[in-house]
Amino acid sequence: MTSEEGYVHLQSGQRVWYRRVGDAPAIPLLLLHGGPGAGHDYLEPLAALAGVRPVVFYDQLGCGRSDCPDDTSLWRIERYCREIDELRAALGLERVHLLGQSWGGWLAIEYLLGRPAGIAGLVLASTSASIAQFVREAEGLKRGLPADVQATLQRYEAAHDYHHPHYAQATMAFYRRHVCRLPQWPDCVMRTLANLDGNPVYETMNGPNEFTVIGNLKDWDRTARLGEIDVPTLITVGRHDEITPACARTLHAGIRSSQLVVFEHSAHMAHLEEPQRYRQVLERFLRHADGGGAAG
């Protein structure tokens, strides 16, 4: 199986890293990772699809192996949409499927609303149509944590002390329930956590942690515009996901040509927590979308 990697030079002069795996003739799948700032690492198992179609990974500017300029004005969703266009042009991805996971899903929605040409299919994985709904749902999940964990979160959030070791320990209890439920997190997830540690993109756009969104994305909401997305769309969500099934149902209700699949034994990373079923669902959808068929 072929694999190539390198850098795409953006018009701004910065570089973003990419890897393309596989050379099958089917329409390629371009992956938009989460975070913002997480890097591609935790999505690496989706390379298993490369026997059927090319899979393209890349690290968005500001994270992973891409350039990390010291300029917080770059960390805006509109610039990341332009980055996708530049990446596609450089790699010859005229026709492509797009998979956006978590923040990558918000980015994919924003990108699709710009009416780009050549999108054959869209996968929205563990994401939402608005930050406000996600935050409301996450608050509900926090109320399901043990009382002592809730008390710790409330104490340090009231003091805006988001980096205290006790607060970090309490947030991990949430992550173990609602981000990844595997008893031992694989290396690709640990590398993603390392990417996020102190990452200025994450701090600027999101905030200090997964459920405290105080960055420049806090008012992002495209619920009213979901009907403008007119490509076959697969929506996936874990039953225990931090971006909950309620958020996924909002997406499904708003996107006419969409289907929704819930992974009952997963949180936020169903492609890792139920890898065999996730691959089967994804492959079936992409084969169908290859031919231009609407989601069922």
C-alpha cells in the first residue's frame, strides 16, 4: 500500500503537514481532526480504509507536525476553511469525501456552507450544530459525575483556576466517561493529548478544557442553516459521547440527506471504541455516496 507525506505551503507562507495513504481508484477521504489543535494522531486507525480508497490525514495549522506560528489572529474558523481549499488544490483533491470529527465537524459544517465544489459525501462524527447545545449537554453530563468530582470542578471553575492539578484530575473523570471509555488509551490518543497540552489554538478557540468553551467559538451556531447542506451525510455519535446523541439528532433533523448511527458502547471516539462496526458503517456509507446516492 502506498503512502506519501510532506508539506503543503499555504499562501500565507506557513506549512501544513499531510499524509496520503493508499492509491485505490475510489474517491479519497479527507479527515478533519478535532481539538481545535489535537492533530491527526487519534484518527490514524482510519487508515484501515486505505485498501478501498485513499485516506488523507493532515495537521491543521498550529498543531502536530504543521507550523505553529505565534499569532493568535490565525486561530479562526474562517481561516481554517480557506486552509482546506488550499490543501485540496495542492493535493489534487477535486472530488473528495470529508470526515470531520468533533471540532473537525464544526469546521466541516462551516466549510460546506461556503458551497465548495466536489464534495461527494460528508461524515459528521461526534459533533454538533452549535456550541451552545454542546455546552448545555455537557453540563448535564457533569451532573452525573460523583459528588466529590462535581464539587472539585465547581470550586476551581468559580475561581477560574482551570490549570490546578486537582481540577485537571477531576476533568479526567469526565474524559474517562465521555471522551474515551477504553480501559487503556492507545498511543495515538496519548499523542493527541500531548498535542493539546498548552496548545494556543485550543486555548484561543475553545478554552481550558472540553466543557468550558470560552474561546472565539463560544457563539458559533449553524443550526438554522443546516438545510443548506445538500450532500449525502452520515452522522455518528457514541451513546456516552460528550457531544451527546441529542446534538446528533439536531444535525439529523436539519440535514435532509442524512442518516444517524449511534454507537452504543462508545463515547467520543467510536472509531477507536467500536472499530470494527465503525469501519463497516463508514465503508458502507462511502460506497453509497461514491455513486451520488442520498443517505438512507
